Amino acid sequence: MNLYEHFKAELNVPIEGETPLTYAIRLGKSEVVNYLLQEGAETKNIQGKGCTLLALAVHLGHLDIVKIFLNESNLNETDCYGSTPLTIASKQGHFDVFLYLLFKGADINKSGINGETPLLAAAKINNLQMVKTLLSKGAEVNATDLYGKTALIYAAQGGCYHTVKCLLEHGASINKVGNEMCLNGRNALVSAVIEGHLDVVKVLVSSGVDVNEIAPDGNSPIAHAVKNKQKAVATYLVEKGANVCKRSDRGKTPLSWAVLNQDFDMIEWLLEQDAEVTLQGAFFSAIETGNLPIATLLKIKGADVNLKNSIGTAPLKMAIQNSDSKIARYLVENGATFANAFTEIETTYHLDKAIESKDFEIVNLIVENTEINWNLDNRPLQTAIETENLEMVRYLVEHGAPVNTLTRRPRVKPPLVIAAINSDRRIFDYLISTGANFHSQIPNIDDLKLSNEEFVMYLKIVKARLHSMDDNAAAGPQSITDPQ
């Protein structure tokens, strides 16, 4: 290989992904580009990237180099990202390259694999000059991309006031919405509301958009304003007739969103706008999220601590289900009743769940404020023994849980049997000391089939001692000392 051939071969050897030609393009050195091409530099796609040399030059805004590579065959060719040269120029804001491509006859409406057209690209970056030029040449004003979004939606989202006005003047639809890939679908108004672009919101409303229209995600514009803490926008929407009581498809009102945001200022403002009719729903939102200060505020404003929601759940029931002892106690102290919130069976069930999770505050609240029917399997005491919680066992017995519950139901075991199965001497001895009847609950120790031989021996000793006691004494409270 002679020196010239060696030099020519080196022209196309990439170093860190760059050939001399692509490097010259990046630097904008058109003379070097021409020289390398004359010397045989390859013009295939950039190695490993699938990007054309024309696309690279357009992207960087080097008009002189664009002119070198542009021809009729590649004028509307898409790059590896699905963009045409005109779309790339629009996206990057290179107006001189943009005008040259138009002059050469670039297709103003051709979209790439993502559906993006030059107009959409220009609207995204708020390039009013490009937008006006494209519209004057007949660009489709309501073209949509892969996400169903139009140039108007992008301009509204970006707060591009003048671009929005221009698009509206050229017939942009205010009712187009993005698809489910676009955050559950948003129209131009919702996009502007969420970002807090008040001037854009105003021009859209003045164009006739419905301020109470429910968006595909189920929320109204005022709900979106409250949800995103855009008070200035919310105020304007109310002035234009937005309904502060309008519920979303999922039942949430603007006041509920303010509660979920813990936005006291917005809550006060909404209540001043006659949102009291949605007060109870917001009260449930405060309870659901465990926000006692807001629940307190809404109670002061008139929320009813005993009024059930649409599915029959009372505020107290929701708090207990959420294991929120602070809110539950607040509700009880302010008039909420367990009789209103729970059936007898439900009360026992939630007491049992609280014992299982060792939530003493909830246990105490239920026991203090209800008449527990301990005959419903005595499940709460059974659970306390199963979880080996002596403190809880002691508390329940002191508050009426019977230690001698007997039942024919196979899944419900007598208290002493459960303690024996757990080999729990502390609880077993405590139950005996409070009157649990060994003979009726454990008539035959072998029937328990215990694997703990030491505890079996303990039971036999206890049984023998009880047999030796006087019948009258055995019928009353007994004290058994650990034989060890």
C-alpha cells in the first residue's frame, strides 16, 4: 500500500465514534468537508448511530455544509430518530437552514415515526417566526403526534402566549386532546392550567373553551388548578363560571384535591367560593390521608362526624380501618359513635385486627367506647394469647373478656389451650390466676399433642396440684407457681 492509499484508508477510520468527516461537520468547517469528500471520505451513516450526515449538519445549523449534502433524494429523508431535515431545523431553531430547506421544497407536513411535524417541533420551542412561516405555507394546524398532541397543546403547555394566539387565528382546535399516552389525555386548556400559564388560559377561554368540561383523566379545569396549586388560575376560572363543586369521574371535588395537597389557603378560598356542599367529601379525604389539622378545620366549618359516605362508611370507620388512632379519638371526642359506624360483628372484627397488630391505642379506644359482645367467639382474647401479648391479655380480661369461654366450634380454642400450644407459661399462669378452669378447658393433656416435653410436664404438675385442692377453692381463682 502506497502512502496515498494509506492516507485514504485512514480517512474513514473512526476514533471514539468520529471520523475526520463527521468531526469536520461538527466544527462547521465546510472547506475541510469538501476536501475530505474529494479525497474519498465515505458518506454513509454515522457509525453506530444510524444518523445521516445531512441530519447532523442540519442539527448543528451549519448551512454551508447542509448545502453540500442536500439533494432531491434526501430532502425529506428521516433520520434514526424519525425526523426529516425540516423537522430537525424546526426543533433546533436554525431559521436560516429552515428557510433554505423550504426554498428547496421540503415537505412541511411530513412526519416521522413519532408523528412529529415541523409545526409541532416549532411550537414546542416557541419559535413564533417558524410557526408563522409554516402556517403561511399551508402546514396542517391540527396535526397530531404519537401522543395525540397538537401544536396548540404544546404551545399552551409551554406558556407560549403569542404562539397560542397565532395557532388559534389559523384555526387550531381548542377541543383536541392527547391520547392515553399523554398523561391520560390533556387538551390545551388543561395543559396551560396545570403549568399555571394564566395569560394562555385567558386567551383559550376567550376563544370559547368550556371551563367546566371534564378532561379525559376525569377532572375539570378548576380541579386541575387546585390539584396543582395554581390559585391565580383557579380564581380566574371561577370568575369565568367554573363550578367549584363539580365532581370528577372518580368523585373527587376541587376541595378534596386541596385537602389531599394539605393546602390550607386553597381550602379557605374554596369554602369562600360556596364549596361547602362538598365539605363532607373533603372531610373524608382528610381522614383518608390522616390529616388531623385539616379534618379539624373542616369539622369547624361544618363537617358531620357521623355522616356516612356514598358506600355507607362513617368517618370513624375509615379512621379505624386506617389504624389512625389520633383521628379516631378526635372523632369520638367530637361526637362520633361506634354504634353508628360499626355493626356488633364489625366492632369485634376491628378490635381483633387491632390486637393482632398490637395497636393498643385503637384497642383502648374501642373497648372504652363500646359494649363488646365477648360471646362472639371471644376472638379478641384468643388473638392476644396467640400473639403472646401478656399486657393485652391482662387488659382484655380486666375489661370483661371471659377466661372460660367454651365453644363447640373447632376453630375457636379455649384460652388455656392456646397458651399451652404456645408453651407460654406467663399467660397460662395469669389465666389460671384469674379463674380459667383447667379441667374443663384441658380435660386430657395428651389430646393437645404438644412437642414441648418440658411444658407437658409443667401441665401435669399443675393439673395434679389442682386435683389436690378443695373443690370449692378450685372453682374460684387459683394461684399456680411455676414448679421450677
